[in-house]
Amino acid sequence: MSPSKQRFFIALVPPPDIQQHITEIKLYFAEHYNSRGALNSPPHITLQPPFEWLAADVPKLEQSLKEFSANRLPIPVTLSGFAAFAPRVIYVDAVKSPALLEIHKDLMSYLEANLGIVDRVSQSRPFVPHMTVAFRDLSKENFQTAWLEFSGRSLHFEFTASALTLLLHDGSRWNISNQFPLAAEPPTILLNPS
């Protein structure tokens, strides 16, 4: 990778209290199952997987995300229980709501049309909104044990995602680079128009 390019991804990040709870689960996996990879980013639901972008063109990327977000309503998100991509990934499941599916589809189409950002892998499989708590460095043996522990565990959070978050990789971890408020006002419905 040339030094003039940076790695980014775009996500929905929960409010601080939920972030803290999910991070504690990640720390549990690090302590008990030797899986620390998920700690390299704040808790999030990925909308646009990692991509490379020229450092000099970051203002163009940010302006584009600002314009996209300005026309979007905040998104209600429900986190419910745990699920897995066997044999390595365990995650907090996010309910596939129409609003979540729509913003994912619209954002990916918008980025492709306006900035040429395309993720071929995610185009070929369905979108599964989730917050990863253990992955890649979770051994298959530890996955089996951890999944026995977490598969029946309950967890329930609801929040409203009020911004798109752009995350930047610093060479070792992902950090929040910028946030773009989902600022559209809901349509006004007039009752008894005169």
C-alpha cells in the first residue's frame, strides 16, 4: 500500500453506554478465549467494508458522506442476542430492520456511483448487520467452547443511530475519523389541511 493511501470503513456506532457494554464482552473474549482482534475497533455495525482512499482526497470523501447523511433519517437499531459465522466469528446480532437494510444498500450504491468505491465481496452475499465480539484470532476449539457459552445468552439494546461514522486505520487499530449526522427531518404530515 502506497503511503499516500489510507484505509477507511463506514459504520454505525452505538452510544457510549452500549459501546462500553460491548467492549466489556470483547474484553471477556480476550481474557477467556485469547481473542483480541475485535478490540482493534470500537463497537460498530459495518455499512461499507474497508477500502483504500488517497489521503489527499479525504475532504472529497468527507463532503460526499456529509451530503449523503444530510438526506437521511436517524435509524432505530435493535441489538438482540448473539450469533456466529462458524468457525471463527461470534457477534452481537442486530435486527435486520428495513431502515438498516435500506441505508446499507443506498450507501453502497451512492459510494459506487459518486466515488467509485466498490466492495465485490459484500455485493455477492447478503448484508448481515452485526457487532463483532470475537473473530479471526479465535481458534476453532475456543470458538466451540465460547459458542456453547454465548449461543443461549440473552442481550437486548435499542438505540437510534444518529450519524454515519468514518473510521480510519492507523496501522494497528481502527479509530473514529469523523461523524456525519443523519440530519433529515421526518416529513411533516398535515392533518386537516385547510
